[in-house]
Amino acid sequence: MDTKRDMQQKNPWHRKLIVILTILFIVGIIVIVSTAIIQNKPLPQKMKYGIVLDAGSSHTSLYIYKWPAEKENDTGVVQQHHACNVKGPGISSYSAKTDNAGKSLSECMDLAKTSIPDVRHSETPVYLGATAGMRLLREQDDMASENVLTSVANTLRSYPFKYEGARIITGQEEGAYGWITVNYLQGNFQKNSRFFGPFQDTQASVTLGALDLGGASTQITFVPQEEIESEENSLHFRLYGKDYNVYTHSFLCYGKDQALNLTVAINLKIDEPDNVQENPCFHVGYSKTISLKNLYKSPCTAKQKKNLRMDSVVLNGTGNASKCRENVLKIFNFSDCTSSSCSFNGIYQPHIYGSFGAFSAYYFVMQFLNLTTHHETSLAKVKEKMEYFCSTPWASVKQRFPTVKEKYLSEYCFSGNYIITLLENGYSFTEDNWNTITFIKKIGNSDAGWTLGYMLNLTNMIPAEAPSSPPLPYGGYVAIMVIFSLLLLALCTIGYIFFGKPACNSQKHII
């Protein structure tokens, strides 16, 4: 044994062979470990992006959505990435200076550029949907509405995104896409949804109704238990491999701002000796001067124009919620129904069915009034709270809410009573099913509204990408691991043959 060890130490090529075998063994180990780590590391998820601008009657909001490039059942899994509120009024307010409509969007569009990776800019679609404010402008002045849309289109085209259009969407679309949004976020289209909202007791197979309230229009959308009689109120959707027949209707002029003007116009008294009139929808001590020219310039109020001798009217608040609702009721027509059932103004509506999510102005008004806790607040309790709030003197209201703008603060009494009247008398919600309404702003991290539903529906037209894949195909990865494992085995075998011990342990005997 000593003779063999002496021979190994006397032959210099033995030492070189040991070094070579050791280096090859270490390299083999490194290759196997490195390949396994690189091949099995988490893959970056390819994301696509889309931009939707909601051009409402009072303001414009920009929403950025993102979704995995791989789609589920031909529909992208969309979620909100970012949101930006455009400063200033809605684009319909720029009818006299249409160039400013496009310029108003620049700040939020600049933010979108930084929020979306540069590599995705050219393929990111951007859409602008204008709602009731622009619908009314189109009725008033079609040329002005076209110029406004041209202005915003020119601004959107100047950005490195894929411009897909700026148009006035229909009331049906607005209602239907809002319905898609609340049901998608609640997980009713996917059993394994990542979003969890306030409707914890809702099963995935049941859909929610959607109640949307803006400044110039309001929408109701739901899947009824009965067959839909009116084709113009029926829409069909196919999402995640399932078909849905949905009832929807949009009431132009019944958003909270236009409803206020309509209520004031209908209730003006022509036999008053002067231009001062009482109004129960404003707080005691609050006074507001209204220009009759501005009041009647909207198509919503033009038909209510009365021959008054004055140019303006002063409204003095009396703060009476019950009388306010009586005034509001006058803007609804509950006769002339030619269908089996109607909401108001002769519009067909199937019977209310299921739970509902109420968003946009519904939420903001009821949240301010602390009336969003639907499981604890009955319809009777809501009316009781409104009586107390409206009867509170204006000076006390201002002292209690010093940071709220006077325009909004002064109108909460009307808006709360209008919502009650619209839901109870207009849509036929009762004390028994009032608690089926949940007032919501967000579900998960996404805003409730029509824009997400719009984006979700549009993803059916956006091509999917192949998912990210490992650096090596599975067969190649297995082959490399097998080859280098056999190489290590061969090195150990050679070391044992030459030196009587595995090469991996031979270093211990080198002096």
C-alpha cells in the first residue's frame, strides 16, 4: 500500500489528473445547480395595458387597466392599475372653447405615460367614452359636440399609445358595462376570483344588479327572473364562456344635477308677487339665486319654461325632507304604461330581482349622509335621518362640514331625497327589499363604474400573447441534467479506478 502511494506521489501526471478531475467535477456541479435555478425561477408575467377615459357630465376620469397577456376563456383578467381625475369640468363644458377640451386631458395622459412600461406604449389601446353630458350637448349643438370630440381625439393621438376612438356611448352601454364591472369584481363570472367585495353572501352563479347615478343620467341594469319583453332594453353578453340576457335602461335628464334643475323648474310658481320662492330641498337659512336663462337652456328643462317676468329667482330653503320628496315626485310620470310593468315615464321594467350594487353619485351622496350601512339601515330609518339632516339650519351644517364645497354641501338634502324617491317610487324598491341595495365605491382595488366593464368586453378583441416560458424547453433541460449527472458519475468512476478512491475524496490524500 505504501509502495502504491509513493508511486502516485512520484508520478507528476497523477497530480495533474487529480486537479483536472476535480475541476471538471466542480464545473459539473455548478452547471447542474445553475441550470436548475435558472430553469425553475419564477417567470415574469407578461402584462397588457388599456386606458379608458370616462368623460362624464361634471368631470372626466382616466383609468388604466392591466391584465395577463394570456387570457381565460377568450376574456382578459382585467384589474385597475391606476386612476387619475382630470382637473376642471366635464368636456361638454368646453363647447364654446373646444380646444380646451383636449388640453384638459394632458396632465392625466402624461401620468399614464409614466405608469405604463415604455415597451407596452405602442400596443396599449386608449378609448374615451363620453356619457350623458355629451349626449345633451349633441341634442343642443351637434357641431359643438363633434368639435369637442375632435379636440380630445387630437390630444389622445399625440401620445404614443394606440388610439382607438373617442365617442359618445349610449345609455344602454353605460348601464350594461357598469353591470359587467360589479359582477366581474365580485367574482360572479369566475369562481376563483381574486376580488372580494361587500357581497359576501352572493354565490358565483348569481349576478348582481347595477344602479348608476351620474350628473345627467341614471341607469338600472339587472338579470330579471322573468323574460324581457322589450328588445330595446335587452342586451346579450358572453363572458367566460357563459351567456347573459340583461335588462338595462338609461334615463337621460335624471342624473342628480339635471334632476335638481328639473325639480326647480317644475315647481316654480308663476303667481308669486316677487322673485323670491321657498324651496323645501334646501336648508333653512340657505338662499340661492338662479338665472332662468341658465335653468332653461338644457334640453331637460326647456319644456318646463314658464312665462316669468323676472330674469332670475331667489330660492330660500325651508328644510323639509317630506315636502322635498313631494316636489321631486312631480318630475316622474307614473301613468301611460303600455307594458306589463313599468318604472316611470312609460318605460318598461321587469320586477326587481336579486341584490344590487349602487355606485357613482349613489355612493358619494349616501356615504356623506352616513346611509351606506345597508344591513343596519331600513328605508324608514333612511327617511328619518333625511328629515333630521334637512331640518338642520344651514349655519350649523356649514360649521359641521367646513371643508366641503358649498355647492355640494347645499345640495345633499335634495340629492338624498332624490335618491330615495328614484329608488322607492321610480324603481319600486320597498321596505322589504331596500337592504338588497349596497352602496359601493370600490370592490377590491377597482372603482365601480362602467369603464372596467368596457375594458373587459374590449379584451375579447385584443389578441392574446403566448405565456412566458423557461429559457430551455423541458426536453433540453432534462437532457442537460442527465448528461452532466452521468459526467459526474464518470469522473468519480475514473478517480476510483486510478487511485482506489472516488475522485471527489482524493484531495484529502494530496500533501
